[in-house]
Amino acid sequence: MRIALVDSGIGMLSTAAALHAARPDADLYLSMDPDHMPWGRRTPDQVIRRALAGADAAARAATKDGGDLDAVVVPCNTASVHGLGALRAEYEPRIPVIGTVPAIKPAAVAGTPIAVWSTEVTTRSAYQHGLVENFAKGVDVTPVACVGLAEAVESADSGRIAEAVEYAAELTPPQVRGVVLGCTHYDLVDARIFEALGHRAELFTAAEAVAAQTLRRIGAAERPAGAPGRVRVLASGRPAPLPAAALTYPAGRALADGAPADR
């Protein structure tokens, strides 16, 4: 079982770790793009090109390892918004492509006030406004632009993470009881976010749902478990070790045993 994850940086780690926990026998190809990150500041056409390049690099690596990809996962909201159509046109129906959507729908089920933490660009986007309109109608929703949080997480800068989390927590109304983590980078510091919110709000992320959907799409339940899988890291197409920043987070450390320390 070979699964590619395509993102600009380490925001993919929570989804990769969820896949690894569910099917430790799967080979994971973590196709990052440090040469062109962050994708959130790029035009839609540029994001499409980078997402296609990342998936292509993973497909080539899988071929070198003796097989084809079983799935392409896009654990990134920006890349899902702009690149999912192009990726599906390129790979489906032969290889399923699974995108990521912020968990607004499950967060809104209780009907209590929620907040959506996301990047500045995503907070302003018609995409997020549409999700709120479709899945949280009648619910009190506060959009929170988490200035600098994704970049701080990417660099594993503890001081900057603390400042960005505290800033976003101060913008979150006290009556909020559910917080949607609308950027996969935020999953990596969920404990800090929960603490900054005074343990009063449930956090909603997409990682486990995306992992489960991926395994459903490839019929993983019908496949017997095999030998422990490997984790392959690609940095803008080049074989690479897991970034040092990844190892500061539990999700990164959970993947480290399957990834070579260096190349």
C-alpha cells in the first residue's frame, strides 16, 4: 500500500501520523515543497502547478520502489481549494485523490458558538464563507485569523508559537465551545491551543477523517496487514530526511522510525 501526501510543509504530519497509526504497513510518501513554500501566498495557478509537481514526484518515487501509488492525499486547505480539480483530472479514476476540508460541519452539530481558526487568506476567502453558510447556518461562528501561527509551527519556534496562539485565543469569544482548526499546521500544537483557551473549547480537526476516507477509498479494510511500512520524504522532489522541525512534534516523532535519518 503506497500513499502520497502532498503539501508545502510539515502541516501534513497530523494526517500522515493518522494514516500510519491506522495502517502501519502502508508506505507513505511525504512530498513537501520547501523551495516554494508557503503556498498560501501564491496564485491559484501556482498552487496547482506545485501540487501537481509534488504528486508527480511521489509517483516517481513509488515507481522506483517497485509499484504505483494507491492514493494521493492533499492534507492542506489551500492546495485542496485550488489544486484538487487538477489532481483528480490527472490521476482519477486510476488513483483516488482525497482533499481536506475544515471540520466546520461536525463542529456546528451541537449548535453552540464556534470559532474557526485559519490563516489570514483563508479567513477572508469565499471558500470558508461558503462552508460556514452551508454547514453552520444559524450557528454563531467567529472567524479568527491566526496571524503568523502556521509559519511559527513550520519553523518550530516555540516563542513565536506561544505569541501567535495567545493572540488568536484573545480573539476567540469566551462563549465559544468549539474551535475548528482550519489549517493542518495548527493540529501540531493542539495541546497549546487547548491550554490557551482555558480547556473550555473542544478542538475539531480534519486529520483522522481524511485518513479514514483515504483508507475507505482504497479498500484498506479488505487488505491484510503486511510488513511495517516505510516513510519516504521528498523535498521539492529530492529525497530527504524528515525536517528537523518535524521531530519537535508528536506526529513527526511517530513517523520517524519509518523514515531514514539522512540520505
